[in-house]
Amino acid sequence: MPIDVKPHAYDPTRQPELFEGVLARRVVAFLIDFIVIALPLVGAAMFIFAFGIVTLGLGWALYWLLSPASVIWAICYFGFTLGGPRSATVGMRVMDLELRTWYGAPGYFVLGAVHAIAFWFTVSFFTPFVLLVCFFNRRRRLLHDMLLGTIIINNAERAQMLRPTQVQPA
């Protein structure tokens, strides 16, 4: 059975507007997403604390739920946002970025969830120095992007804005 190998959909030489400024904006998008993920967890921790005071300490037993809830919340957040119609998290939307597969397809829930898991595993096990991989490839992909066959690019609106204008001959 033949396997059709699809070519890369995005070429940084022919389409530089798709990659311009992506790394810096990806860092800002990560920080925005971190805040979006952290706010409900901080709210839950404060609720558990107040509930513990009201129940004379019995409610503090709920703190054990905070760790698994944070993992489930983060995986669902990345899965639904990267697998949504815009293939971008809230931070990525603010920064005009989107996730695509290397052959150009949009993201889907499982890919978004695994993308987040792969990021945290690579950074946890290989230290943050693994993020330096992006400086040694033309598409500026991180290690988890390469492992999953994904790429982060500027969305169509931003790419159109960055695209050099063609001068019409007179």
C-alpha cells in the first residue's frame, strides 16, 4: 500500500510573511495563555481556602483536586482552542498566530491536547534549553512542533499585511 508523503505547505523562502516575528509573538501568546489557564485555578484555590474556613478546616481536603483539575483544564483548553475553527489559543489569537500541520491542515482537538502535553514534557525533561531548537531550523519550529508535525505561522490577515506589495508596471 503506497503512502502519500505530502510536501511542506509553508516555505520560509517563498512565504517569509508567514514566519516574520512569530517567535517573539509566540512568547507573548504563551504568557497570555498562562494567565488564562492560571486565573480559574487561582479562583478555585481561593474558593477552597474560604470553604475550608467556613467548614472549620474540612473543606481544605479539596486541595488535592486542584492538581488533577489543573492538568485537565490545561489539556481541554489547548485541545478546544487549537482544535477550534481558528486553530489558535486565546493568546495566539491576540498575537495573530495559528497552528497548522506541516502540510497545511488546521488543528484538531487531539492534536491541540497532545501539542500542549508534548511542550510540557520536552521542556520538563530536556530543560528549557530545548527551546533553542527554533534558532537552528528555517521554519523556526520548536522540538514538540517537529515531533508532532505542526507549525506556528502568522494568520492570513497578518500575513497579508506583511506581504510585500507588488508594484504594477505603468
